[in-house]
Amino acid sequence: MFVFHDYSTHYIPSASYAQSKLAQVIFTKSLDSKLRKHNIPVQVHAVHPGLVNTDLFNGTLLKTIAPWVPSLLFKVAFSAVFITPPMSWKGD
């Protein structure tokens, strides 16, 4: 069993983020197991969104030494969220 840490007294953004991603993987594996047990033909996946330039990186060594690097390598949060379907896509 995994024990999640309580960051109420000393909040660490990167550790909290990592813990939340681990919780998503644990949930996904548990859901997959239950679906298989009941022979329900549904696939579940936990995927990584890629690196997104958010406030999570503020105060890190990377942004302190080379603040221009994230804008070159990471996705912009706005474009990662607002993706429009191609013109050929036909919705219901």
C-alpha cells in the first residue's frame, strides 16, 4: 500500500505534482483490473501530457539559470488546452 504525504505544513509543488500523477496511475491500474475482472471490454490509459510551461517550474534551477529554455522546449499551457479539431472532423 502506498501512503500519500501530507504537505499541509511544508508544501513542495513538484512533489505534490508527482504524487498526483502517481495517484492517477494507481487509479488507472485499479480501474483496469476491475474492468477485466468483470469482463467489461473497455481500455483505460494513464498518459503523460508532455512538458507544459506552467508555474510549477517557477523557482527551479532551470528557470533561474536559463529562463528562456522552457519557452523553447515546453508546450504553452494555452495551446495544450485549447486544441481545435481539424476541418475534416465531423462531430455528432
